[in-house]
Amino acid sequence: MNENKTFLLSFLAFVLCPLTMIFSQNTLESRRYDVVISEIMAKPAPVVGLPEVEYIELHNRRQSKCVLQDWKLKVGNSLKTLPDAEIDSLGFAVVVAGKNFGLMQPFCNNIIPLSSLAITDGGQSITLYNADGEVVYHVAFKISWHAESLKQEGGWSLELVDTDKPNAGKDNWKSSIAPAGGTPGGKNSVSGVIHDYSPPEIEALTMSDSVTLRVRFSESVSLPSGTDDLFKVSPELEIVAVSEVPPDFSSLDVVFAVPPQSRRLYSLSVTGTVSDCAGNIARKGEERQFGVVSMPRRNALLVSELLASSFDGTDADYLEIYNNTNEIFDLKDLKVGYGGDTIPKKAVTAVPKGFQLLPGRYVALCKDRERTLEQYFCKNPGTVVQCDSLPNFAMSGGVVFLTDRSLQTVDKLQYDESMHYSKLLKTNGVALERLSFARPTHDVSNWFSAAETAGYGTPGYENSQMSRTDLSADFGVSSEVFSPDNDGFEDYLEIFCNFPDEGERLSVTIFNDVGHIVRHVVENVLCGKENVFLWDGLDDKGNQMPAGFYIVQFESWRLGGGKALRGRKAVAIYR
């Protein structure tokens, strides 16, 4: 009898063990996107219909039950282990702080309590990990994903629209339209299908270490099973591995057999299949250049353009930077500061994820990249880069710093509203543009309003107002004819004076064709060796001078003696 019992138990173990393993695989193992974060209530007050409770909704996309044993949820920098819980096939669970368990019970029947839950109102990163520590889902939401400003004030959740495209980014999230302000534990009120036909594009390249190039795409991407032929580098560098980068999987790490050589420009091109969640494939042949970077130093990177006040109070402000060398710099090594004297009062990393700025290239750092692209013509959108923490630059004036990591000054601009074209009725939406990279940043005559014909701003490419004048003579003017109408063509007259030594005193005066003084450009100013002044075609009272001929008179002398010099140049204004 005992032998029969032993046989029976052995037989059952033989049969049931594989079934248990299958069941375990169906319930415990989970691949990326099997479970997604499908709803976020970050700011529950003012209350619309739900209780004043923050929550995160999880949705099981599988056709089988999912057991969350030893799973973890990371909200910002807070990592918590989820209590043992289950989510039914295609079902939901709602994560809340334990103290709010009772408040949420009337609204959903599968609640996962945590010791605490604090979601930043303005948005933050939320990541779900399985028992093996693998990323199952990640989202970095922002309050701006609420399209209506009223819903940004609170009481409304953000809901995932299409769960079949879980990593489609912000376009796949909308404000709840449920009367209660959200749908915790149930089908989302905005549930639907989104159509994505845009392939992933390379956004930036940065060297993670001496042999690893991180390739950042415009959206999350996935790799085929074989990754040997995804990229090609010219001049040739042997690629030994390509891997995905969690938690958002928008980047790929390309590992080389040997480090790239310094002061050499390489080109990376896509040769294999890199696709997004909708199946769109990155364009083969797309190229981006990269190289070994140098550390920022004084005057290597220059402030090129500043929009301190955007149209209609939107967040389209931007700061443009120009690489004034033949070297490569990574903007993760650069800080942007505001205010202060010798060091900025506040400074933030320009591009924390990295962005290589090549020689002679521009980049525009934006508070709201999409707004900037909407409001201004951008020749190359790839040179317009989001900078969430870009300082708020006051329209009336202030100080902009570029520094290295240790806050040593790379460039500094002290600006004010008077540097704009004086006939503008308002400067909202009008950028200040640098005229010359050969002249100092602090020279107020080196700045002018962006041209009306350029849309009042040129983010990420050559400025509409650029000086191309040879200022090598002792004194002179940039042109014999100019047209001060802010159309981007000869909008100002550059008046230059060069002296062998500092210490000269100078006055520059404009006369009309009958010999009357109409404008004192400068009077008795102390000069350096190289000096440039602008005349915008206005008289001393701010009146616009008519078309006609004018005389520019130069008078210089040195205190304590020395021969006074005088010169004249004839110019014409045309309208």
C-alpha cells in the first residue's frame, strides 16, 4: 500500500511540476511593456469627483494573470517594493499610499498600498521593474502634457490613450475626460488608437566613456535579434557591441574595439533596422558626426542669440550658443547661468544627457522646444534642444553666463532691453542677435534685434544680423548706404575706430546734408584699441531720419596732450 502511495505521489509530481513551471512563467515572468502605467493622478486637488488622492494605475496587457511578487516601483528617486499582488488578464491595479486605501476603495477593487506615495505635480520619472530588476515600463511625464491649462491646475489625471503603443511618448497621453476627473481601475476615458508614421531620428551623440558612443533617438527604440550591422562609422571604427539603454530605451550604446582618435571627426550612419513601437524604421543612411571632446574654456563657446521674452507669454524663450573653435564640445560639460557678478546666482547643466557641438555650429537651448519650433523658422530642428531647467531671463535685462563644471566663466553677456532696435513697438518675441564673433560679448554695439524678415529670431543657425565688415582701417563705416528698417539687410551703420593704444577719447557726431547735428552717437568716451558703434538711423530725440545724405564725423584726442584727429565719412539712408 505504501509502495502504491509513493508511486502515485511521484507520478503526480512528474505531471504537475511542468504545469507549475508553465503557470509560474505565465504569472511571474514579464517582458517589457507586458504591464504598463496607464494613468497618473499627480495633483488631485482641487477635487473634481475623485477623492484627494494621488495614484498610479497599472494595466496588465497580457492574456494571463500577472503576479507582482518582488516587483518595484520607482517614483523620482524613491524606490519601493510592491506588496505581493496580482493583476488579472487585461486588468488593472491602482497604487496609492496606504493611508488612502479606504478613500479609494469605493472607486476601484484592486488597490496596491505603499507606505507612501509622493508624485511631483510638475512631472517626474516613474519606472516599473519586475522581480529580476528589468524595466517593464517607464514614463517621464510633465504637467504640460495636460493640453488645457485649467486641467494643469489639478483634479484631472493623465491617461494613456493606446496601450498597444505603450512607448509612443507624450503624444500617447491626454487629460482624462471622465466626469470624475479620472478612471482609476477601469478603462481610460481617452482610450483609442493613435497613428504613428514618423520614424525614430538620431537626436544627439555623446561619448559615455573612451570606447562607448551613446546614440540618442527622438523616441524609444527596439533592436532586432542580431545587432552586428546596425551602424557603420567612417573613418572606420570596429563596433564590438550594441545595447539598449534603460529605463526609457531611447538610446543605444555603441561600443568600439578601440577609442576614437582625438581631433578627428567621425561619421556614424544607420545601416540596420532600428524601429519604434509602431514598427517605423529609422531611415537607413542617416548620419551624425561625433568625436573626442574638449573641455569648455573661455571664449571657446559664445552666447550668440537670446530670446528673453517670447510671444504672448509662452515659454518659447531660448539661448543660442556658438562653437567658436575647431574642436568638439559636449554640452553636458557646460553650465548655463543667470544673474550674479563673477559667478552666476543660478546655474544648470546645458544638456544633462549630452549633445556634441561641432566646430562652427550653433545650438539653441529652449524652455519649450515645441513652442520654439512653432513660432520660429528653424533650418535644422536637430539644433533646437530642450533644456527643462533653462533659467528665466528677464526681458528688461540681466546677466547670462556660460561656465564649465567648476563655474569658471566661458562667456558672459550683460544685456538690457535698450540693446534692441529702438523703433520696435515691443520686444516680446524678438531675439537679440550677436553681430560678430570677433568682437567681445560685452560690447553693447555687438548686439541688435533679429530681423523682421527672419521672423524676429534664428534659433540654431546663422543670425539674421551679422557683421561682415572689414574693420581693419583706422576709422570708417561699414557701408556708404544703409536702410534702418529691421528687414535683415543693412539695418544699421557700423562706425569703427582703431587706435594703436588704449586711452584715446572719442566723439562721433552725425550731421545732415545742411550741416545740422542730428545725432551724438558717442561723446568724449574712453576708447580701447578696437571700437565699434552703431547708428540706427534715429536722431537724438528718437525720431526716424528721412532718406538722404549724412556726414559721420570722428574726433579723437588723448588727455594730457597729443594731437587731436578728425575725420569724416559720407553715408546715405534709403527707405
